[in-house]
Amino acid sequence: MYSNKYKIFNGIIITPHRFIKGGCVLIADGKILEVSDKNVDFEGATLIDAEGRYISPGFIDLHVHGGGGHDFMDNTVDAFLEIAKTHAKYGTTALTPTTLSSEKADLLETLKIYETANDQNTLGAQYMGIHIEGPYFSMKQRGAQDPRYIRDPAPEEYLDILQNSKHITRWSAAPELKGALEFADCLKANGILAAIAHTDAIYEEVLLAYERGFTHATHFYSCMSGVTRRNAYRYAGVIESAYLIDNMTVEIIADGIHLPPPLLKLVYKIKGPDKTALITDAMRAAGMPPGPSILGSLKDGLPVIVEDNVAKLTDRSAFAGSVATADALVRNMVNLADIPLLDAVKMMTSTPAAIQKMDALKGSLVAGKDADVVIFDQQINIFTTMVRGKVVYNAEM
């Protein structure tokens, strides 16, 4: 009746609301068949002994630029596939390839390469569509985005881009720019998540943007305004706005560097695990030794230096990207921010799945969902990663 059957047992199963000890997860045809609180028989299944470790939903990373020495904007199929394999080693079972501000032609090439790579991606984390980050940003809050490419939204440009790909699932932009609200209308009409990023907006602008579809904040705190003064008057910025708008979701780079422990605790306290997703925002140096690297494409990317577990501009004036992996994010939320493991896992699984509107298929160990499973120990060291019922990483292999 079923094929490709697995039984994962002898571990602590992490469900959306509790831990299950002594149970098992039954998998068939790439789907979760049953999550039992008993060790039931499953005839003909391949047995996976968790050896007392945690059995968790696979990690979902909404914002990834690269890893393993590759960037998605290298615009090669090999780069796409190697990034997916690299992040699978650290527990990621689904990710959203993310671009940087660039020439339109380069972006169109990335979208084209995505389609080919998506069909060939059988050995790594699954892709969840493309996240376009830029080029519609505030120059003042550009961070490490290349200023040569930053511009206001232009309908003739973004409509053409949207017509060239059906795989765009998210687009990050600054909502205060001329034409940004009309841009949000367009994204919403196409079922694409509009996210606030690299922005100098004030509360009144953010509120209008939220009402038009900007419902998510990209790498919260990074490259966005806080309280500012204009002609002696104080104005709330994007950070305060995201806190004030209860239903706005946020994502945080929980590497302990982009956001130190007190801010990790503050985001958790105010927004909570149901509105906060953990992201790596990883660039090509994730999973690689420290030293010189490149942010963006090999063709015209920005030279950076990786040290102290973060990428920096070569003059060390600003961060230039994260080298985090998903396991480290969960570990940091538990160890640095004193957050319960159940909530830390939620922020890396069911919450990002809901933000990306993938929660009917992913994000929790529930019968009928994709068999995306990761097995890790008390220190969040990854031992096994399974994507849609296929083991793509095993630490003992």
C-alpha cells in the first residue's frame, strides 16, 4: 500500500505544543503518516533510532543568500544545489533563496536559474520560492546593499519581473519610497508577501504600508529606523512600529551578533514565538572557515571579511551579512536568550511556515504534512535531516 516507509523512534518528539517521549513518527511516500505516543509496529519500514535525541520538524529559513562558498546570485545551478546541501547539514529542510539589489538583467537570470535548480534539487533543503531583497530601498539604510542599484519602485520594471517568474513568493522594500504603496498593492494582488526592509520610515508611514500589505519586517532591527528627531519632535520608527502593530510579523538574525542577547529577549517578550521567525540571512561564507569572502555574486559582489562569526565590510565599519546556520539560531535562543526549546523550535519551524503560507504542508510533525524531520541532541547538534521523506544528511555517513 505504501512505499518508502520509515519509522523514527526512541527519541523526544517535538510537537507544536508538547514533547512526546517513547513515541514514534511514521512516514510513507514523503508524508507524515502518524505521530504516536507509543512505539507502534510499522511493517516493512526502515527504522531510524533517534538514540534519545530530539525528533523535530525540519527547520525553515525564510531568508538565505548563500552558503558553502556559493551565493544564489552566482547564477549557476551548481551554486543553488550546493547551498541547499550545505544548509541541510545544519537542519534546514526548506529555505527561501534570496537576492540582493542588482541589475535587472542579473535578477532575471537568477529567477531563470531557480527553475532549473528547483527541478534538480533532490539532495538538500527544498526551495520555497524566491525572495527578492531590493532594489527599492532607502539609501540611508542600505547597509551592505550596493548603492549603484538602489532605486524607487518603477511599475514598468517590477511588472516585467513578475511576468518573468511565477516563483517569487516574497519581496522586501522600503515602504516610504515614492510608488511603494502601489508596489505593495501589486504584490498583494499576486499573492506575494510584501516585507519592510532597509527603510527609514516613521510610524505613520509604516501603518499605511501595513494596511496596504507590508505585513512582515525583514531582518528586524537591522537597517531600519528607530526613534528619530525631526525639527525637535520625536517620531517612532520601524522598530517601534513593528512592536505596536500586533499582527505584524518579524524575522531576526539570532546569531547573537546582529542582535545581542538583550534584544533577542526583548523581541521574544514583545512579539512572541508566534510572530517571530528565526533567519540566518546567510551569505556564501556560512559553513566555511573565516577569512576574505564576497557578498553577492562572484561577478560584481562586495569584498568582505569574515571574522568573529560575522561578515563585515573590509573597513569593519558595518556588518555585511550573517554566516549563521539554523542550528546555531535555535541554540542561541535557548542559551543566550533563555527561551524554552519548544518556543525556539517554533520560531524556526511553524512560525516561518505560517508567514510563508506553507503551514498546510510544513512546519510541524502532523499527519498529512511533508516528512521534513531533523534529529538533534541537547546541544542542537544535527544528526539527521530528512526532506519530504528522504534522508539528505546523516552525521554518521
